[in-house]
Amino acid sequence: LCPLLQLPTGYINSRSLILHLNKLVSIGENLPPFEDVVAPIAKKLANANDKADLAWWCSQQYSMGSNDQLKCLDLAYTNATLASDEVESLGQRSDEERAALDRVQRIDSARAGLSDKILVKEVLSRHDVNTKTKSLYKDLLYQVQTTFSDSENYSPELLVQELLVHGSLAAALSALDEFDNLSTPGFRSLALIVHDACRSLAERYSHVSVGKIARHLMRHWLAHGDETKISDDIECCTNSEYLLTKEGEPNTSTRLDDIEETSEFIMDMNMFTSSEQWTTNDSNTNSLSNSEEPSSMKPHSSSKEQSDQMNSRVALRIAFVTCFAKDYHRQNDISSDEEDENTDNNISFNKSILKAKKSREGDLAMRHAQELLNIVFVRGGGSSTSSCRPLFDESVSFDSNNSILSTIQEEHSYIKEDSRMANKAKSFSFAMRHRALRVASILCPHDVLLRVLTEEGLVSKVTDDVINKFTFASFVATEIEAMGLPLPHSDLIQLSAMNYVSFARTLWRHHGGVSSRGLSGRFYLLLLNLGINNPNTIDLELFLSIFSELKRLELPRSLLLACEYAFQSKALELVALDDRAVILSCVGDSVNTISNIVINEIQTNTETGLEWSTQDCLSTLHRIVSLIIADPIQVDQVSFANKYLALATRYEIQNHRKLSQGFREEAARILAHLTDPQKFSAASCNGNKEAVQNVEYTTLKNSNDAVQAFERCF
């Protein structure tokens, strides 16, 4: 019919196919296979241009990422190329020729992207993992697929980067979620699958370097955290990238080049007297505290919680992208080999270090530890500076045909190079070093870290608790740095040796009781950590002052953390031994204050209909009850149990079933902890028998029955 109607050959068949596919899509039916409908009709078309248009349109109708869609794109690319050749054969540079070339490039990009996505999807079939890991991998594939919905922006390097970015984020969030709590084997399994997919892409494209992309992500996250945008152009990262903490904002951390590096520790008290960045002239302290922690139940709503969450997430993400990255340390190998070729052969000391490093090339954990610990203990002009040079110096070429020192012309210019790197090392923030140490603790066994500290000569004395010691020192320095307060020294080793209690008193003397710019809770929690770090030198008066200030400011999240820190550090046990009832009473009053704030917020939200999370509420309530039943803390457990049971009854009547059940379960925890039968009877006599049954107590007739019922629980 087409010739009779003066239509192109196959036009009627193509039009029928389009109407048929549109109808199937509209009613949600599965489309027939490519071989049954698209291929036969495409053969009836005589014009290559028409075949390309039909195949491209059909590819948009098939489900995203399907093999039928890929076959349509293959057909479209073949015929678009033929059509472009036909236009080019005319020998004229015209708009039609440019349009034909653009269409070929667009189809080729979409075809390559889809082929790579199918390859990445098929990787899952090679791994025997549990349902949770499969679900996480499928979710991240969907996110990556959504990212590249615009095929014109596709490249295999960006696909590898997106796999690592989304995969590490999914694994880290799942591992840190108290309700999800991805296990270590699950974390490792997901990392293996993602890196297997990246390795498959690297094998398909010889120019893709998974190790370089992983190093790019690690450098960015160490310097900035993971809350800033990552540059898509891995090759064009500037040297100043790690000097910024946020986009467009200079690093406000302590510049180490302003402090002389010495081996002696001298605390200058004058540096603590000025703190314009810390203080504010706002006299309304309550309004500041309310804006600082507006919710007592929302997780990570305080500055301290946000910082801890970000550092934990970043450490897990860096460990994820580096643990199995192909050729991750190859860049260091190239740099080390080239530097060796251009270095004076008479320097036997440098030769021995290089030889020792090469002898451990096969030990991945050792090499991770070397790189990360040299960042942690970097010093201006120190020997460790060159070890982390390939990680942060973008001017160092990663091309194996170029020496990193090949551009040096002057005879003694290597001295200038070391000086430049020394100044750059001084700009490494303590936040960066703290994150690097946390990554090292995740990736490397404890004995490997100790071995590297010894062999690299990073510390003079290595003990079993040295990692914990420097972790706490880097944490303190990071917190001081983040709050804009002065550090007494720029050397991490010297900071780890200082008297933390004395330092806490100094900070309290100059900044305690002063309104801050949204950092009061974080500041007092830092003082508390400094004061209880060593159980043998706890300053109980400072301890009491910190809790009193947190209660005065009504900072519920910080106050909850303070109580947990005090309990976990065993400080309360020492206070109980010294019979310091005032201290224990202060902590008990703090727990009571937190509970009242949470209950009042719950009542306000339920009465006003505000949007809130029952899960977050019950999580906070669970933490409070853990403190209520803690032995050293002096609280009226019977009163708490009765209050929670009454609230459970109230919210049951108001049809808040999950909230009611949560209060019942927490009341049951308190009742199960009571060891005095008379206290238990007093707590259970308010008529609510369900909570009593939850802890396996029967009806109590006398004290003997109560004791026997209590013993049966154990």
C-alpha cells in the first residue's frame, strides 16, 4: 500500500507499531521482545534515517536498563551512522550534516551508558549475598540510573564515581542507623560488589582508573567532609581545594604556619583571652539555647551530634571507597619510583626508607596505615610530609612517563619543593587528621597501626593504648578548631601529652558562662570530655559546674550526651565511692530534667498536631531509661515507672498506639530493674497489669512471692 499511497516503504507498518506500543504502555502491559516487533518492521524501512528514528523512539518505550532497550539503541546507532555517512558523502558542510553527527553522538552516549549500566547490574549475580545487601545494591543502582537520566552527560568515569559515592553513602548510613545497623560482613559484602562493578568498567575502558577516582573522593572527604559538592572533573582539582571547608569559604582552622613548631610544650594563657568568634552580645540566653537545640527528640539536632555523625559517616565512606579500589596505591608507586630516579643516589637514608616501603608492597593494610598515619602526624618540614604528597598535591603528575621532579630546573630547587610542601602540610586541619585516624582504625588492624608507628618513627614510644590516646587528642583539637578557639600547640604529639584537666579549667575560666553562637552545648561537652578523660584526675567541681550550666541553658540533647558520657567513663562510680552525694544528685536531676523536656515536647506535638517521628521519640526515651536504671545515678525509679505507665494509658486512649506501647515497654524495663519487692509493688499497684506481665511477675501476695518472682527473671 505504501507505494500506491506515495508513502515511504514500511511507513504504515511503522505507524501501526507506534500505535500498538503506545496502547500497551498506556494500559501498563509488558512490551513484546525487540526481535518480534521492532526488528522485522525496521527491516521494511528503506531509509537508514527512518530506521534510526524508529529505533530511537522504541528505545524510549522499553523499560529503563532492559536488554530490549539496548538492542534498540544498537540498531539506532548503526543506522544513524549510515545516515550520517550519506549526508557527508554529499560533500557539503550543512546544518543537516551537523544534526546527523549530533544524533550519532547522542545515541552512542546513550548506548554506551545503558550497556555499562547493564554490566554493573549483572555484577550482582556473581555474588552470593543476603537479601539486605541485594536490596541496598539495587537501591543505589536506581539512584545512579536516575543521576544519568540525561545521557548527554554520561561518561564511564562519572559512573564509577557515582557508584562509589552512592554505595559508600548507603553503606555508611545503614551502618550508623540504630534501627538498621548494617553488620561489618554486610558492609564488606556491599563494598565488594560495588568495587567489582567498578573493576568491570575499568576493564572495559582502559582509561578509567578506579584508584584515581577513589583517591579523588578520599582527598575531598578528608578535607571538607561529605557535605560539599564533589567536582565531576577529576583531572581539574586545584591545589587550593583542601584549603576550603565549605564552598567559597576559607578554612577557619588554626593555621599551623602561625605557630612555631617546637618539641617543647608551652601553654600561653594570653591566647585564651580573646574570642570574638566565640562570644555574642545577645543577652537573651534562653532564645540562644532554644535555637541551638530546638528539639529534644530529633536525632543529630545538636552541633555535637551533627559533627560526630559527619565524622563517623565520612570515615566509613572513605573506608568503603578505598578498601578494594583497584590500583589505589599505584599512584604512590609511580611517584616513589620517579622520585627515586631523580634523587641524589648518595643519600643512603632516603634509599633505606624507600627500600623498606617497597618490601611491604603486598600488604594492603600496611600501605593504608602508612598513608593515613603520615597524614595524621604530618609536620611542617618533617619526614612524613613527602609520604602524603601524592594524596593532596594535585600538581604531582600521575603519568608514568613523567617524573614528579622533572620540571625542577635549579640545582637546589628540591629544597624549595620541600619548603612548599612543608607550608602546605601546615594547612592540614585537625579535622582532616582526625578523620584520617578514624579511617585507619577501620581499615587496619590494631597491630598493623602500632607497627607502622614504630617503623615510620612517627612517635617515640608505642604502647597498646597509643591509638586511643591520639584519637582523643585529635578529637579535642578538632573540636577546638571547629569552635574557633585557640589551640595551645600545633603538634598532635604534644597535644596528647598535655594536662587535659588544666586545659579544661583554662577554657572554663575564659569562656564558661558566656553566650556563644550556637555552640554552648558542644563547648560544655568538650569540657566534660576533657575533665573525665583520666578517671584518676577528675575535677569534680568542674564536673558539677558543667552539668549546672547545661541544665540552666536547657539544652536537652547536650545534657543527655553529658549524662551518657559521665556514666560510660566510670566517673559516677568513682563519685559514688567518694560518697559525693551532691554530684550524683546533680546527674539524677539532669536525667529528670531531660525526661520532663521530652514528655512536654511529646504532649505539645500530640495536642497541636505537629509533624514528628514516633521512632525518634522512642529512641530518645530508651536512652533516658538506660540512665534511669543505671546503678550509680540516684533517681526515683518508682516515680518514673508510674509516670510512664500513666502516659501509656493516656496515649492509648488518644489512639497513639505506638507511643503508648513504647511507654509501656520502657516502664517494663524500669520495673524489671527494681530489686526491692516493696518498690516493685509500689510501682505496679496503679492497676496496670500488662506491664507487670511483660516482666514475668505474677500477682504479688507477699514479699516472699515477690522475691521468688524476681529471682525467676534471672
